[in-house]
Amino acid sequence: MQDNTTIARPYARAIYEMAQADNSLKEWSDLLKLLSRVVIDPDMQKLSSSPRVSDEQVLQIICEVIDNRLETLGKNFIKVLIDANRLMLVPYISDLFENRRAEAEGRVDIKVLTAFELESNQTSQLSQAMEKRLGKKINISSTVDESLIGGVIIRAGDTVIDSSLRGRLNMLRNRLIG
């Protein structure tokens, strides 16, 4: 079975190519982020999966929720997703779109998961090291996850660097079992 990212990839590519041709990358980026927030809302999920609510009603409700900011192409995009029962893929499409946009702009968005809050000098050192390694400008966002025990997990696109204590313990356990 395909995962959601794989299924979302053609949609993200098509939207990106269209937005690039129309010089509307920022507008589509904003729209996809907004749509992501809308479709992950539990009430919207219940509504869109209800057999009592038609696809046309779901589209109309989404348009009203986002204050009718959708141009014809945006409405058509959502209609295609609703018809294909892929509305819940919008967050994945948005992430893939942002990755393509960042790559085209020569930057990489990096997500860092740490056991403890990073100090500014640690963030700076990490940024410099990743900039040197990837050869691109780096945007770092960090999140604390105390279950890591220690260390960090770095995600840059499809690349994951797991140097957390939890990750190392899992590797050791797998070696001992296998």
C-alpha cells in the first residue's frame, strides 16, 4: 500500500508547476497552509466523511471557512481532491509543495527534535554545519521531545539523522535481537 506522501506527490508537483508558471508560489503556499489547517480540524473531518454531506456541500463549506479566498483554480483543485477522496492529503501536499519551493529558492527547512531546548549558540552551530553539508541556506525549527532522553533527530527533506539516545538504544536492541 502506498503511503500518503507518495500519493500526494503528483498533486504537489502539478500545483507547484502551475504556480511557478503563473508566478503565484507565495499565494499557493499560503492557500495550502490554510487548507491544511481546515482539513485537519476534527469537525471538518467528520463533515467531509459523512455520507449525509455531498461533495458539493463540502466544497461550499470549505470555501466559506476560508472566506472565499479561492480562485477558480483553487476551487477546481479542492474539487479534484474531494472527488478522488483525497482531501485529507492536503497537509502532505502542502509539505511537498514547500519542499519544492525551498529547493528552488536554494534553502532547506530543517526540523530538529531535541530532548532539551537548544541554546542560541547550539542552533547557530547546527545551522552552520548543515549549511556546509547541504550547500544551501538553512531555516531551523526545533521542537522538544523529552522521550528522546538525549541527543537530536534532524529532518531535512527526506534525510533523517537520528543521533538521539532513544534511537541508539533501539539500534542496539535490534542488533541484540537480530
